[in-house]
Amino acid sequence: MDPTAYLAKYILDPIATSRDRSNRPSILAELEASQFYTPDRLQSMQRERLKTLLVHADANCPFYRERFERFGFNPEECQSIDDLAVVPVIRKADIQQHADRMKAQNIPTDRLVVNQTGGSTGAPLRFYHDIDLLHRRQAATYRHDRWAGWDIGQKMAVLWGNRVDMGTEPSLRSRLRTRLYDRRMILDTSNISRDKLADFADQLRSFRPPVYLAYANSMFLYARFLRENRITDYHRPHAIITSAELLTSDQRALIEDVFACRVFNRYGCREHSIIASECAEHSGMHMVAEHLLVEILKPADGSPDIPGRIVITDLFNFGMPLIRYQIEDLGEFVPGSCACGRGLPRLNIVGGRVTDFLVTPDSRVISGASMTIYFVATVPGVAQAQIIQKTRDHLILKVVPNNKFDDNSLRVIAEKVREFFGPTMKYEVEKVVSIPSTASGKHLFSICELDPMEFLT
């Protein structure tokens, strides 16, 4: 271990967790042990934690108290996960309309953290969770990062497209923290050019992190750039973690071939953080069963072999419970046990989030995923949206308006188009009643018929 890694892991990390009053180390130790519990033991743990959450929601959240009463559900009598099926799923629209009544009345406002997502479906969402959940999610993230070979104190390069996650201009104190403790190099992939990809190669060659964490499409685009420009002296990490977007088999094959390492795919969302990750066996993704109850809802008349809608209950978000929250993704459970020995159940995503890159008139490439918050969630009056691009200088913006959509909404849209695409981008706004889903049941936020590599080589 290099000296800075030793300093970060054994000195700075204990100081930081003590200052933040975080129980993350103890939770991480529990997760390291529980991942090898038997499936029966994990299911028993889920049932106990689920009942605790349900009783809490019934006592403290008006939305759930009324919902349970309406459908004849008594949390005190809940004996199994199957008993919860009488309670209908909630969707983004429920959170958009009832967020204040879903929050727990016994938790002070200053203990709640506000979060938001535009969502890959293009529907903006604002939600809350309690502070304690942050430490628990961080512990889960550390455990899953370790599966790819990373550990506390080691360097990591993050090729990420969401500016919210990267924060504002760092202060001197935060830069020192990043260099000595977090040890992360953040590479912004929300706005990509050929020069920027070349600069990525230079920075990574100098930083030399053992693990990359990246948007799937961004990592694929960077790998293509290196291959098609015959660049050979680039840095090769020991492992790459992909997330945020659907990773296709062709993308995985190219990335692994270019970097000569394995890709560890990951599935998550802003509402729940990490949901599932691949282990070294790369045979489905192990779910964070200690924290999340995952259901797969299939059509009543459907074949048992077809995928279903993913529904998640966060067992530890007491600040604003999300009970039976239906995510707009399709998935299926992986049967049997994993050769790694973990008892955590496994999940495959089918037709998950796909956000195409978009191209600007001056040949920059914009991550569709990065647009979800900075375009959709910040435009008033937009219930859902989709961006379609067929030519470099023209966009079609399909918008499902709500009752707050007005001339100001159009003004903000114009500002966002100029901000992201420049003053010469032409666009048209189409108000629509709904945005149709794909054959897999997915609502795509952005659709681009152009090949971004044509503008980067």
C-alpha cells in the first residue's frame, strides 16, 4: 500500500467518520459478513426489517396510513413479504403529487436530505431521505466497490455525466480532501469533445488509478476513441465499474478488449443508490438484499420466462418511505446460487436505461443522461420530456406539460438549449399527451440517430 493510501484508510477515514458521527464502518463490517448468509437467513432479515418500516410508515406518514387503511392492510399482522401484495405499487407520479404527505412527521426537517432526478424516463422527481441512510448507502457502495478490487484509500477515476454529483467549484479544503482522502479524479463526461477525450487520456496516464467508475456509454465512447485513433500509450486499470446506463454485450466486449481488464456492471438509481452489482463471477448482479426488498411484477397473463417490472422497497428510508416503488425498468431474477458463495440474490436488467449521446452544431457530444436533471427537472411545468435528434443542428423536444406549463417554461427551455447546445442549435417543442415506450416497456429520455464518433475523430 502506498503511503497516501495508508494515511487515507487508517488515519483520515477514522477521523472523518468520527467527525461526521457516521456508523458506516460498523455497517460495512455487517455487510461484509451478511453477504455470505444463506438465502433463508437473508429473507428472514428482510421480513423483520420490512415489518419495522411498515409499522413506522403507518404511524408517521399520512400517505401510507390512509393507503393501508383503504386496502385493508395491517402492518402489525404482516407475516410475509407476500402479504404486502395487497398494497398497490407507487410510481413517480405518486411522489410528485404526495411527497409532503409521504414524509415521516416524527423526523425533523433538518434530518432530511432533499434529492432529485430527471430520470432516464424524462420525468422530473423530487424526494427525501433521512441523513442516517447516507451512511448506510455509503457502506453498501464500499462493499460493492471492493468486489472490483478497490478499497478505502485507493485511487479511483470517475467518468461521470451528472454535474449534480460533481458539485460546485471545489474550495482549497475540498481539493485537499480529494487529493489525500477521497483520492478521486472526476472527469466530466456531460459534454465531450475530441480534445476532451485526449485530455482524459493524459490525466489518467498521470493519475494511474486501479479502478474506473463510469457511465456505461461514456466508458464505451472513450474506449472507441482510443481504438479508432490508434492511441496505445493510455492507462489500463485493473477493473472498470460501469453504471447509470444500460451496458450492452458489444459495449462490454470492446471496453474489456481495449483496457484488458474485466468490467463490473452495476445497477442503481438516485432514489435507492446501488441496487445490484456484479461480483467476480459476472453471472448476474447481486442485490443489496440487506437494505432493499426487490420484487419483479409480471403481467398476470404473461409467461413465467418473460421479464417483469422492477419494484423496490427501501427498508431503511424512514424519512420518506418508498414502499413498493415501481421503477421504469424491466428485470428478472437469476435462479440458483452463485459460484462466489454469496447468498445475495441476483438480478438481470432487461431493457434498462438507455440514454443516447446528443451532438451540438460545433461537434461537441452531450451525454443524454446528464440532461435528465439540468434540462428536464429544472424546467417548470414539464411532467415528462424526450429529446430526438436526427441532424446535428436540429432537435425535437417532446414535452408532456402539466398545469404549470406556460410562457416561462418555454423561456427556460430556450435558455437550456442555448446553455447545452450553443446559440445556433435549432429546435421545436412538441406538446404531447404522452410519450410512448419502447417494445421493452422503456421510456427513452433521448434518441439520437447520429454516431457521436463521427464528430470526435
